Amino acid sequence: KTADFKSRFQEAAQAKYHEIPEYCVVSTEGPDHAKKFVVEAAVCGRVMGQGRGSSKLEAEQEAARVALDGL
């Protein structure tokens, strides 16, 4: 099982800020068959991490991983 960074980040964010992270797709790039998503993870309106991936979930996981590193 791969590390679920979204779950870990949610637990950390709730413990520290008493808020649930929000994920926002800030851009999509490329043709329909090869899209890249760029997602930001924010807590209390503050962007904590950004990730990119070939799916929204992949980009969210990457954003959560980056956010966790910064907590």
C-alpha cells in the first residue's frame, strides 16, 4: 500500500489548525488523453503545498506530501 499523504496531511492539519485541508485544481495542461493537473492543498485559506500529476488524485497526493513536509 502506498503512503496516503492526503489522510496523513488531514490528520496533521486537524491536530494543528482544527481545519480540514481543501484541494483546488489550479490548472490543467496538455491534450485530453494526456492531461496534467496542478493542485494546491490549503488550510485556513493558506496554500501549504502544490502538486502535479496525470490525475487529480495523483496531484492531490503530491500536494499533500509537499504540505506535510512544510508542517
